[in-house]
Amino acid sequence: MSSGRNDIRLIELKDTISQLNQTIRVQTEMIKDLRKAIEEHHASDEKKDQIISNLQAEISYLKAKLFGASSEKRRKEDLPGQMSLFDELMEEEPAKEIEPEYIEIKAHERKRKKKPDLNEQFRDIPVRQEFVDTLTEEQKTCSICGTKMVEIGHELIRSEVIFTPAKLERVEYIATTYGCPKCKETEEPQFVKDNGIPALLRGSYVSPSLAAHVICQKFMNAMPLYRQEKDWEQLGATITRASMARWIIHCSKTYFQPMYEYFEKQLKKRKFLMMDETRLQVLKEEGRRAQTQSFIWVVRSGEDGLPKIVLYHYTETRAGKHAVGFLDGIKPGYYFMADGYHGYNLLKDGKRCCCYAHIRRYLLEAIPKGHEKDYTDPAVQGVLYCDKLFEYERRYREKGFSPEQRKKRRLKDEKPVIEAFLSWLDAQTPVKGSRLD
């Protein structure tokens, strides 16, 4: 990762730490004020303790966001009762409301993954056989009778992978002019010139292979242009980062933009989409401070059996109108999955689907510290519902179900779980001010 990205990440972390520390200080002051207010108004001990508990839980959550691990994965050995939910997914009976069982499960030993052999590890690399010839003529002569020995068999003694360093080659294209010998002496001599294929960038020495390598290194391998500049110097060529930047811009506008527009049209023909947006910091953007947050939107096709399409869209703000503008022209009645951001409410022609990964994330954050195994806690129960749905999906993928097969199995297996989950939600009465509120 480049130093520029590290600097941006450092600034973001400093801002986040400052904001969280400020929030913790404000919450701490609120606790003090509430304690004083409760004492003054002679509030009941139960209400006082609940308010303080909610605020302390909020502080613990903020501290966990700042200092804790960000992974949402939970080890199975941390949830002994969870195993009973997934070991036997009944094919014939509909899923019922979850009743966690407290079963002690013995830890299992993870089998070490078998190390692949050379044929598996390098199956996509071409193979060349080389017959070794290091013996002298004297060694190839029989020591008993003096007869020259002949080949009687071959044996593989070892295998190695050879690396060929990259190289540059300068190619000069020579145009040929053809003329008609009969019309040569006439008033209208005829000739034609073979100019070959047009250059990738007029007036530039860049070739398609050179531009492709620069773009691949930049966007696939995250190698900044200034580091690529050093690599070219080691190969004996002076290729500046400014030149490489011009190549990228030219290729993007001339070759990639039409391709992007084509995929955008194809994406709008799909019936199911997924959308999300994330913050992005852009340096040296005209008219904007370096600390200003911009946004990248991603829209991708669903698992419909057709080729996947994933498109990114840059905007300066997070306004919902950008999502509307991106999907302008799509036929009404489509389905789209997104998080809870209210900006997606502007998409009136589509049917919004909930994302259980986001639901599960909020439920995980609502579990009080030290209550991860407390199956009487509502947040833990909610996580178990989501985990059961995810387990069904995992098994569908392992069995290689088609989209139509997944639809049938979801109606049979997952619909009862979702209905039970919704009924469970209706029965919840979260305490006001808690993370489940």
C-alpha cells in the first residue's frame, strides 16, 4: 500500500478516534447528569439502573468499535448450543421458532489441509522437459569392456519452476508504399501506402501491451505510478509517471467508457440488483478540500445464472438522487437489495429487499459484553435466526443448485424461518435507549 494511502488512512483513524473519544466523554457526562437528575426527581432505582446500563452499554460498544476486532465471524465453539440448529436441517418439516439447546459439544480437531503436489500447484503453467547431459564421454564408456553405452531409459529426477524476468522491446513499424508500374509514366500515377494498424495513442510510443501492464499494476496490484517508474528504470527505460497517467486517462475515455456504457445498459435489463456505497477520500480535487469525503457506489447483478456485472460510480455526495440517476431508464418492478440508508427510499419503481447480513451485524452489536452465550438474550436469539438462513444458503451453494432450484428450496426451507423470525420480532419489547430499540 502506498504512503499516500497510509497517510489518508492515518488521518481517517485519527478523526475516528477523536470523534469516538468525544462521544465517550459526552456519554460519560450524560451519565453524571442523569444520575444527578434521577436523584433530584427521586426516580425509581430500576429506571435509574436501566438508563445507566444503556449508556454504559453504548460506551462499551463505542470502545469495541475503536479497539475491538471488526470481524463478524463467530467460532462454533463459542456457541455450543448453535450446533444443534444446523447439524440436521430437516428436509420434510418446516423450520420452527428456534429453541436453543444447551448441549456440551466436544471440541473437534481440525484436519490439516493436504498440501497440493506440484501438478496441482502449478497446473496452469506450461511444462517443458529437459534431458540432462552432464556425463563425459569417458563416463559413458563401459569400464569393463570399453564399449560406448547407449540410452536404455529415462527417469524424472526433479522439477523446478523457472522465472523469466520482464523485458522491453522497441519495435519500429516500417510503412510500405506500392505503385502501379503501368501508370507510373502517366499523368495520374497510382500508388497506395500501407500504414498498418493505428497507434493506441496517436503520437505516443505506448503499445497496447505496455498500457495494459501499467493499468494492471496500478489497479489490480495496487502499485503506484511512481513505483512503476522505478521498475522501468531498472529495465533501462525512462517512462515517467505523467506519461503513464495520460495513457490511463486516454484508455479510460476512448476504450473503457464505451464498454462501461454497454454493461450499464445490460445491467438495467436485469430484474434483481444489489447496491451499496462507501466513503472515499480524493486528493487534489478541484474546488474541494483534501479532507472532504466523496463516495463510490457499487451496483451489481444478482445470482440469476447470467454473467455477473459489477459497476462502480463516483459522486461527490451521498445524496439518494445519485442512486436514482444511475438507474435511470430501468424498467419498473425490479428488485434491489441494499442496507438501511434512507437515500434508497427514492427508488420508487423498485422493490426493496432486506439484507440479513446487515441485520445480523446490528444484532451482534446489540449483544451485551459477556452475554455471547446467553440464549435468553434477544440479540443472541436474533443472530441464531440469521445464522440458520446463512447455513441453508451455504448448503445450496455446496450442492450447486441452479437459481430455480434455490428459489424452490428457499420457499420450502427458509420461508418458515423468516416467518418465525418476523413473529419473534413482533413479540420483542426492547428497552428504550438500548441498542435493540
